[in-house]
Amino acid sequence: MRLGTAALLLPAALLAACAGGGGYLVSPSLRTAADLRVAVLPFDNQTTDVSADEILRKLAEEGFSKRGYAPLAGEDVDARLSSIGISDGGQLAAVKPEELGKALGTDLLCYGDVEDFTFQNLGFVVRKNVRLHVKLVSASTGEVLYEGTGSGKDVNVYLDKDQAKAAFVEQLAVKLVQNIFKTPLKREAETAAWNALDRLPRR
């Protein structure tokens, strides 16, 4: 009887748009940096969603801009990287920051790693999760000036069969619309990017 009562009292949404982050690193050198131009490099994508890295890269560019930095245009960054043979975020580890800085004409380099970009619609459980790790490096010294991880989550559990069926259909429609407009996991991605840069000193 108690189990039945407890089940009825469980909320349909166990966790809605939860935001979280790991540890943060902020170097004092970042607070005194004279040149606030930032090259947001192509992100490394560890997920199966081919659009995840570009979505989160653009959100990171917006995040830097809102905090008083001057992100270089992504198209210019990509063109200059292409001139030294780089077209993918996974290639960046093989190139020294100093070389990247010279090619891009700026000292602040933002590396990103998309660790999770999941949309699971299982009927009784709908789980969305985005996790991003960012690192800001000085090209001239190689010092890590900032490092942070952010996540955006939304998990809903439906105990009623009719509710689960309705939620399944609804989420299929949500995913279809987001894919059409190229904004999959929009809210979760925005939350992850914002939290990854949460401790970045404003300028």
C-alpha cells in the first residue's frame, strides 16, 4: 500500500533542466590580459551527433562575447586553421598553442570537448543530457588560463501508461522540429555552455 502511494506521489519530472559543472580553474593572468580577442577553436566531438560540436562552439562564442571578450569570427578561424592543415577539433592536440596563436593572430585560444549530447525517448523515460568541457590557453606561454565543465540535463519519468505514450509522441515531434531548425537539445546545450563558462572573469 505504501509503495503504491509513494509511486502516485512521485512527480512526473524528476529532474528538469538541471545545470551542473565540475571543478573550475581561473588563472590570475587572465584577469590582467590586455588583448581580449579569443579564437574559439573547432570543438572535439566525442558524441554520435555530428552537429553537437558546432552548436556548442557557437554558444561558447556568444558566452565569451556576453562576458566582455571579443571572439574572432568562426569562419576566419576555420580559414586560418585550414591554411596549416587543420579542419577538425581532434587535430588540435598535435599542434602547439604557439603555432596556433601565430596562425590566428591572437593569444587567447579556447579549446572545447563535447563529452555528451544525448536525447533518449524511451516512452516512460525521456532523458536529455549535454556536457561540455572548455579550456582557455595562452598561445604565447602555453598556460591554461581558464578551465571549466558545464552540463544541461532534463530527465522525466512517466508512471502512467497513457502519459508515457503521449510524452513519447510529443518528444518525437520536439526532436523533429529541433532537427529541422538545427537546434537539437537547445535548452540543455545553452545551459551546458553557460555553466562551462560560469567562472570566467568578466571584462
